[in-house]
Amino acid sequence: MKKEFKQLLNDEEGLTLVELLATIIILAVIAGISAVAITKVMQRTREDAAVSNIQQTLDAAELYALANPEVASFTVKDVIDEGNLKKTACWINASPTSSFTQVANGELEMKLDANELAAGKKKNKAVAKLTEDEIAALKRSTIFD
């Protein structure tokens, strides 16, 4: 037993300190790069969720417009108050002032005010006019920098 233990102590096939440090540094660099990439993916996902919320808001606004044909222009707050839409976390303001207007062909146009939507730490930029088709094909780059 003593002889085997001495052989293990004299065996030099293990890792040196330099090899161990190099391995740790390489793993740290990989972890750092991964953290940055994951953060970007999470931010893009939040922005995509906000875009989806705008598209759902359009659907709710269409229901509001059908129930209130005499109203030519209304806000997102009106749609929420009517019960057609639940206020989601992406709408920052308690009373969103972004508005919808019924145009001549019966479609809705949306005016998106700045800083009403949040996607992580980013807030939306203002968009003067979004048609129904533009909202259906909306990309995050349209509303977030």
C-alpha cells in the first residue's frame, strides 16, 4: 500500500498550474461571450413581445370600432376601458394615449406615441401613422432603435 501511494505521488501525468490557469481563462472568455449573446437574445425577445402586443391591440381596437361605429378616433386607453384589451406590462403609462383613427375605407390607422411601450430598458419611438397592413408586418426595428 505504501509503495503504491509513493508511486502516485511521484507520478507526473497530472495538470500543471499553467495548464489549469489556461483552461480556466478559456472557460471565462467563453462564459463572457455567451452572457453577452444571451442578453441580446433576451432583449430581442422583449421587443418582439411588444410588437405582438401592438398587433393584439389592433385586434382589440377593431372590436372597439365595431361596437362604437360613431367614434372616429379613440385611444388605447378607451379600448382598455371598454374591456376589449387587458393592460399588459409593456404599456408603460397607466393611460396610454396612442390613438386609432378610422379612415375612409373603414380601416384603422394607429398613431404610436413615444415612450408608451417598454421592452426591457428600451422604450419605443413615436410613429406618426401605422396602417393595419403595416401593423400586421411590423418589425421591432420600426418602433425600437
